[in-house]
Amino acid sequence: MTARAILNAREMAAADGAAIAAGTPGVVLMERAGEAVVDAIRSRHRHCRVAVLCGPGNNGGDGYVVARLLKRRGWNVWVEASAPPVSSDARAMAGRWHGTTFKLGSGPHADLVVDALFGTGLTRPLEGAAVAAAKWAAVAQTVVSIDLPSGIDSDTGRVVGETAFRADLTVTFHRRKIGHVLEPGRSACGDVVLADIGLSEVSTGLVENDPELWQARLPWPEAASHKHRRGRLAVVGGDAYRTGAARLAARAGLRIGAGLVTVLSSPAAAPVYAPALEAVMLSTFDSDAELIQLAASTDAAVIGPAAGVTALTRANLFALTATGAALVVDADALTVFADRPDDLFAVLDKDDVLTPHPGEFERIFPGLMAASPQRIAAAAEAARRAGAVVILKGADTVIASPDGRTAVNLNGSPWLATAGSGDVLAGFVAGLIAQGMESFSAACAAVWIHSDCAARFGPGLIAEDLPGLAPATLSRLFAAASSGRRG
């Protein structure tokens, strides 16, 4: 199987149009959509009072189907319409509804609200009664949105205007849209159910970051493997008072499977590193030439975690580019190029990975985020400019390759909001690359594994926990791979 695409509104409309052109009437698609919503509601809720808020378009048409099917099953349900239906399919479904209809906002109290006002087609702010409905629905009721919470832009995830619905559950069709995966739309959706209504696949370079995307490329040792064949990773360390970040990255690289990991340190910091390292090795350098010599045989190198925003960090990065190792450039090694990012981009290649959080992204790609419609587009353009893979970190982490491939991570965890977690991620990425995994796939895998570790641990997580959590996640992935080979 391949990873699922993420669509924009135009691509979703094309998928609908293709199905209709191939002979599936729009009312049939609408009936399937309504059935999927009803199935999701019935699987989660007992009979209760339900208000279905119907807009004038096809999203409202889906709502009329939901109301009819719930009523048929004995639920106490009514429709609150914001306007008469305007599309022929929506009018047809409204004509099949023979229950009670109120104007939007004038119905009785409901236990459950079905938001079928606008969905993915919304391009303007909610107005009047729809604004009031979004506010009162958020107070006491459970909300189920059809396709996308009304008020969320499907192509950006942003709130259009002053407010939007916040759903406990969103039932969408065929594939997720951008508004489902980017904040604040992602949080506004609540749980997302993806329903198959019989549409054909749409080709797109944007996909969900799911193990299906990269698990076949994960590097597993073979019977004849030894530590050098499993990959050699170097981490450039910070000064004597800032050794923790490099140690976290190094340990993460070791836990993710790199066979030989070495911290490369200044002689002054070595006495601090030495007693804190076990399986991770330590070597010292005092010049560019020595760094090049020590890193010459490495497959991947991490530079930046607590390295210092200094000319030395810049010089060390340039030295590493002479070794042929794939670079994972993080933290201070990004910030140090804030005044001249083109100097960094000039020495990168497609195997290198940049791992900025939004602040670092702004420093090396100034103005790009503000000029882009959303962070997916910003990350994709950044990867093109840099000629390297970019991991734009956040609750909705985006991974972009200079060849146009882009993925959005869906299993992000709030427990990762802790000091040092980014250093661990850099080590995970570099550790996978060191083992021979292609850089975009390694970046996607590392981001997903990183989040999975955090989600399984939960409250109380600190960065030091993360490397030790990786084996359980890797064991599950290995069992899945082994099962697939046997099958």
C-alpha cells in the first residue's frame, strides 16, 4: 500500500467530478456521505436529541441525508437551515426530508449538533446566525462536523473570519484535506473519520506521514551485519558547559540503530563528555583539518545542538561538507547563518536535512512563512531553495524534499514540548540516514517514531526518556515488516 494523499479543495472537487462523469450521480455520492456520518454517530452515541445544521450547498445536502437516516432509526432529530438549498443535489435531499425544520438558531436545545453548514467549499467568513451557532454549539453540545468544521479554510487550516466550529468528531470523505492536518483546523476537527464513498485516487505530491510511506525502507540488520555496516554517525559537540544536547543526539542515533556513534569534541570539553558517554565514542579535534579527518569515514553527521552561534560552528559545518557525510543541520548551526543563509544553501545537497522550528525557519528563510498560503507551501519552497530536505517542526510537522515530495505528520504529541526533544529528533534522523535510508524517508520515519515514543510515554516525558522509548516502537515496526515478508 502507499501513503494516503492529502488534497486541497480543487483536487477534492476534481475527484467528485470524475466520479460523476464516470457515471455515479451526485445524489448517490451524497447518500453515501450521509450514511458514513450516521454510522460514525451511531458507533459513538446513544439515541439523543440531534440538531442538524444545514447550509445551502452540498454540505447541507449531506446534512439532510443524515437527518433522514437518523429519524428512520428512531432518533429525535430536526433540521436547522441557514438558507434554502441552492444546488440540485441538495434540493433533492431536502425534498426527501419530512421532519421538522427550523431557521438556524431557533430550534430547541440539542444534545448533539451536526454541523453541515459549509464544509470544504467555504471561502468567506461565517456570518449572522452561523457565527452565533458556532458559539453556542461550543458551549454545551457535542459537535459532529461533516467534511470540515464550518469556518475552517480547507486549503490552509486557518479560521476564515472571526470564528469557526470546533468539532468533537469530523467525518470527511475519500482523503483528508489540508484543513484537517494544519493548525488550527487540525485541532478544530477533533477526531477525524475518513470514509470511503467510492472516489478514485487523485495524484498529488502531498501525503500523510504514515509508516506505509517509509516502513519498507527501514534498515534492519542482517545475519552478517556488524557495527560498521550498520552505519557510522558523528555528532559535533558543544562547549564544556553545553554538552547535553550533543549527548542526546548521539544516544538517539545509537538507539535508532546506527552501529557506531562518535561525539566530536573540542579538547577543552572532552573531560566533561568522557564520563557521560558509554557506548557512544569520543574524539577530539582542534582544527578544520582534524575535524575533516575524524569525520571522513562517517555516513552522517549532526551539527548544531548547543554548538554555539559562533564563527566556529559555521567553520565546522563547512568542514563537514568536505567529508561526503549527509548532514543533519539543527539549532545553532541554522541560526548562525541567519545573516547569510545563501552561504549555507550553497554547500548543501539533496541528502542533507535541515530541522528548524518556526523561529529558526524565519531566520534562514526570512518572510517565507508570511508570504506562503500555509506551512506546507512554505516548507516545500524552503526545501527547493535550500536544495535539501526540510523538517518544519511543530504540532503539524511538515517534511519536504527538494524533489517536490511533501508529507505532514499526523501523530504529533504535545508531550514533545520539552527541552531537548529536537536534539533527539536530529539524532533519530541522522541515525537512520547513517544506516543507508534515503534522507526524505529517514526524516519522515524519524518524525513519526519520535512522536510515537512521546505519545506512548505521555505525561512527565523529558527528552532523556525518548531514546529509550525507541526500541518498543522499532519492535512493532520490525514485527510488521517480518509479518509482511512471511505473507
